[in-house]
Amino acid sequence: MSSVETAAEHERILREIESTDTNCIGPTLRSVYDGEEHGVFMGKLDGRIRSHDRDIERMCNHHFQGFVDSITELLKVRGEAHKLKSQVTETDRRLQQDGKGLMASMEELRQCRIQQKNIASTIDKLQMCLPVLEMYSKLQEQMEAKRYYPALRTLGQLEQTCLPRAGQYRFCGLMADSTPLLRSQIRDTAMTHLRDFLESIRKHSDRLGETAIKQAQVQRSLDSSTSVHPRALIGRRIRKELSLGAGTESNGQGGSPLSEQDSGILDVEDDEEEEEEEIPGAQDLVDFSPVYRCLHIYTVLGLRDVFENYYRKQRRKQARLALQPQSNMHETLEGYRCYFNQIVGFFVVEDHILHTTQGLVNTAYVDELWELALSKTIAALRTHSSYCDDPDLVLDLKNLIVLFADTLQGYGFPVSQLFELMLEMRDQYGEILLKKWTQTFRQILDQDNYSPIPVATEQEYKNYTSQFPLQDPELDKAAFPKKLPFSELVPRVYCQIKEFIYACLKYSEDLHLSSTEVDDMIRKSTNLLLTRTLSHCLQNAIKKRNVGLPELVQVIINSSHLEQACTFLEEFISNLTNVPPDTANSTQLYGTSTFKDTRHAAEAEIYTNLNAKIDQFLQLADYDWTTAAQGGGAMTPSDYLTDLITFLQSTFTVLTNLPGMPVEHATLPGKVAQTACMSVCKHISNSLLQLLLDPDVRSISIGALHQVNTDLLQCESFARAGPVTGYQGDTLILAFSDLRQLLDLFTQWDWSSYLADYGRTTSRYVRVNPHTALLLLDKLTKPMRESGKRSTMFAQFRKTDRDRQKLIDAVIRQLRTLIAQQQA
């Protein structure tokens, strides 16, 4: 069994050796050597080899005849091949001999073609180089002609287009090396021109601003009622340039123009009719082409940001210089005008640059500069205007500020803060006007003669009534010559008040205020003039030492007429402002109260002067306080009192015959006279009482009391005579009742009635004060007490004296009791 398996295994190995690549029979042979049947396998292998050898031999014997036949045919072909070779060689020889001429012609043709190719190549190269040379020549011409922006464009075309096409030539290399230098030269030259431009506009900005302001002023004067914006004609040219620029700009960086002529020089209109209608713009005075050229050049060079930063930085510096006012700007209007011209000129340039360039300056930048300028301008105006004390200069300054604001508002700048400043300056203007009118009123008051105005002719009368609204039909009918009730002061003051109102109205013009606001401003300012300025001047005039009673009377008359004229002032202001005086929240004039106060002050001064005059007469009083009572005839009044009564009678005659009072104040002179008369009587009564109670007068005799009583009777007679009409009954005599009751008590020695009825309203001596009675009783009984002491030394008393002394002591005790009760 194992031998069969071994034989099968050997057979398998042999088949594997026959069918497997020799490189892979190693493992197969190893299995044979590893086994124990090595010899048997080798025997089978030798048998298999012999079998294959026999197969090969049979195959070779079968194909040998065909091989011999093939060799025989091959030998025959060799001979034919030798013959063909000889024929080919001969043919080649003849062909070589015949083709020599053709080869020569072909060589000539080849050389000709090479020359043609070289010529064509040379022409092509020259055609490429000629544009380079032409472009470079054009560049040199443009540089010599100082047309730098086209030169920069030419340089760009040369560098980007022509030189790369021309190839690597020496001259191209030289040109390429020179382009950075040319760019630097163009950039530096453009910057030099820009610096010159900036310096030029800095020097001429005042002229440019002056032209713009004049242009705005002319436009306002052409048609003040038109609704066209002040800048409508000023900006028409700019807008046209913007539309033209939009159509001519190329699509390069920054919108560069197609030609240098379009690079910023203001276009000149070809239409003559349109040119006649337009007012030349302030921009026509400035050639902005250096700015545009420099902007385009730096844009092409890729340095636009550098240029924008430089331009804005320099303009900011110029703005600060323009906004720095001169130290003496406030002295003249020309200083303010130059200051405004510089600012307007600066912003006219910036506005033009804003609207004719794309991004060199933007709205935010211009607004920032305007905010800076506005704040500094307002601060400078506040400072310098505060030094001004001339109302005309302040008014001219206001008008200049309005024109300045309107001009810049026409260019689109917000100017509301300037109008707010002018409203602030309005208060300062009002104060300056008040100071000026203070001097005017003082001059009028000093020059006035305080007497009625004589009028001889109707023309004079009309002149005065045209200056002052006098409403007196009776005076109108009176024959000439006649007198106006007031003095020259009244029409002059009235006219000055109207002039003040006109001055206030002038300031309110062009401030964009409503009629109500203007009316309110004028009324408030006029109230200040009346209540503060005019009132103060009148009060000072009244209190002057040299003002007499006639002058004070005339002041009362003048004040009454001015008070009456306040209604006409109300109408005058309403006519100016077109605001009815009865409008809600309308400010009312305080002139009525002002002139009433003046009249009251004059009345008080009359009372004071009369009392002072009375004091002068009383200083002449020379009573003999120790005189004895006269036994028979009546006593005569004192001389000083007689003179005083005479003075008072003449004075009140003047006061009760005041001429020319207004109808509504017809009772005023009577009231003044009545009050003055009552005041005089009270003052006389109090003065006589003080003479009796004077501490320097230590004792008074009964004779002295009778003299004072006689003088009092004279005063009562004056009061009873009615120096002033209008008193009811004995009202004026009541001014002397205190002194009268006191003297009656002592002269009649009616102590029993006084003490019994004290405290009752029906008492005859109700006005006698216990303290006053005690003081006078002490002075009256002092001589008696001294004589009583001397009598006690001799122990001699008369019964009547002792009884009288007891009565006096009892009265003194009761008076002291009454005084103690009053104090309690």
C-alpha cells in the first residue's frame, strides 16, 4: 500500500517538475530529498528523461526535409540580392551626380529665406520699439511743457505696455530705470504747486470771502421777497461743473479726467445769455487746477491717502490761523469784516473742493471744521463784542454777522448758533443803548427850563403837536400866542423814546424772529428804558438841591402828560411790529407806573421843601419863655409866623393854579395842594409843640403860653381861610387839634374835666397825652416850686398858693398814674 502511494507521489512530483518554472522546483526537490525513496525517484526521473528524448528525436526526423529545402532557397535569394545591390548602387551614383545642381539651388533658396525671415523679424522689432521711442519722446515733451498729469499717464503706458512688448534692449532698460525718477519728479513738482496754491488761497481768502459776502448781499437786494435760496445762483455754476465732470470722468482711480483741461479749472460758459443772467461766483477768482492735478497724480501713483492726509492737515492749520482774531478787532468794524472774510473764504474753498472732487474732503471733514470754526468764532465774538460800548458799532456788527451767517447758510452750513449769539448780543446792545439814552436824558433834563412852552404861531404849534400827541381841544381853540402846559422836556423825551424803539427794531431785523418775538423784545427793552433809565434820571433831577417849587410843579405836569402818552407809545410799537396791543401774553409798557412814581416823588419833594422852608422860618422864632402875662390888650402874633403865613399863602396860590393838566388828571393839582397844605399845618403844629417840649427850655411862664396860643390862633385863621379848596368843613384845622387842646388845657386850667373825661372819645381833651401834659406842667410850675421853697425858709405861705400847690401835686400824681397805666 505504501509503495502505491509512493509511486503516485513520485508521479505527481514529476508532473510538477515538467509543468513548473525552474525557479520554483526547489521545494519539490526538497520533499524528494527529505523522503527515504530517493533512489526510486531518481530511477523514475531517468526513465522520464529518456522518454522525452525519444519524442524529440521523432519530431526532428519528421521536419528535417523541410529544413533542407529552406536552406536551398535561401542560397538562391543571396545571388539575386547581390544583383539588386549593384543596381541600387549605380542608380544612387547617377542620382547624386544629377542632384548636385539642385542642391546648390536649394541652398541659395534657403539662404534667401533666412534673409527674408531676418528682415521680417527686424521690421517687427522696429515696429515694437518705435512706439516706445515715440512714447518716450512724447513724455519728454509733456515734461518740458509741465503737463505732468498727461506725462504720468504716458509714463504708465510706456512702462506697462510699450516696454514689455519691446523686449530686453539696452535703451529699454535705461528707460525702465529712469521711470521712478520721473515719477518722483512729477510728484514733487505737483506737491510744490499744491503748496503754492495753499499759500495763495491763505493770502487771498479774505478777498474770496469778501466777494462771496458781497455776492450774497447783492442777491438779497435783488429780490428780498423771492423764495430762492441765497446760494441758488452762487451754486449754479458748481452744480453744472459737477454734471460736466460726471460725464467726462474716466474709469480710472479716483475718477481722473480725460485731459488736463478738465482737471479742475472752472469751465467758462459759452452761452452769453446765460452768463449775463448769472452773477460771477467767488470760485471764479481761484484756479483750483493745482489741487485737481495733484490729486489725480497722487491717485495714479497709488498715494491718494498720503495726499488727502497732507491736504487736510494743511487746511486745518490754515483754519486755525483764519480763526485767530486780531487783538484789536473790537475797535473797528473793519476788523470784524476782515475776520469774517477770511472764514468765509476758507469755507468757500472747502465747499468747492467738496463738490468738485470725490473724496478729497468729505462731508464729515467739512462739518468737523465748521464745528471748530463755529465754536471759535462765537467765543471770539463774545469776547470782543463785550468790549464795545458804541451801539452803532454793535448794530453794524450784528448786520455783518447776519450777512456772514446768510452767506455760509447759502453754502449749506448750519448757522443757528450764530443767530443765538445775536440774540445774546441783543441784551448787550440794549444795555449800551440804555447807557447812551441815560446821557441823552440827563442832557435834556439839564437843558430844560421847567416852564410851559410859549407858542406864537400855528406852525410852531403844529411842530410841537407833531412831536408829541397833545390831546387838548380847548388849547387847540385858544388864540395865539398861547402856552403849552408842558416844558420842552416832554416832546424831547417822547421823541427820544421813539428813537430808542427804532434802535431796538433795527437790531431785530434779519434775525428770523416772528412779529410777536420782535414786539416782545421791543416792549421789554422799552420798559427797561422807562423803569430804569428814565425813572432814575427823573428821580435824580427831582432831588437836585437847586430845584424849586415851580420846577417841581412843572415836573408833575410833565409826568402827567408823559403818562398820558404811554397809550400812544403802545400804538406806535404795535404799528411797527403789526402785533395788536391786546394780544395774549403781550408785554405791557410800564410807563404809567414810572411816571406815577415820578409824580409822587415830585409831590414828596414838594412836601419836603415846604417843610424845610417852614423849618427855616421856625429857626427865627425867639420866644421869651419867662415873660409875664399881659393884663389888658390882646397879644400880637410873632413876626416870624406872620412871614411864614404870607409865604404859605403865596405858595398855595401857585399850587392851586397849575396850568395845562390833562383831563383825566384835572383833580391832581388840588390833591397835591391839599396834601401839601395838610402836611404844612401838621408840621407847624408839631414844630410849635416841640418848641414847648424842648429840653433846653426848662421853665415856661403862662405869658409865653399865651404868646404861643396867639400864634396858634393865627395858624388856625390861615387854615380856616381855606388856602386850598376841596376840604370839607374844618378838616384842615384838625391838623392843629393836638396843640390846641393842650394849650386850652393849660390856659383854662381845666384839669378836672381832663382827668374826669380821660379815655372817653367825647372828651374835650382827647388828643392830649398825659406824658406831654406832665412835661409841660413841670415846666410851667417850676418857677412856682422854686418860689415855694424860698417861702418856706421864712415860713410865710399864702393860703391861695398852698391850695394851688396842692392842686398841682394832685394833678401830677394823677398824670403819673395815667402814664403808668399806659405803659402797663
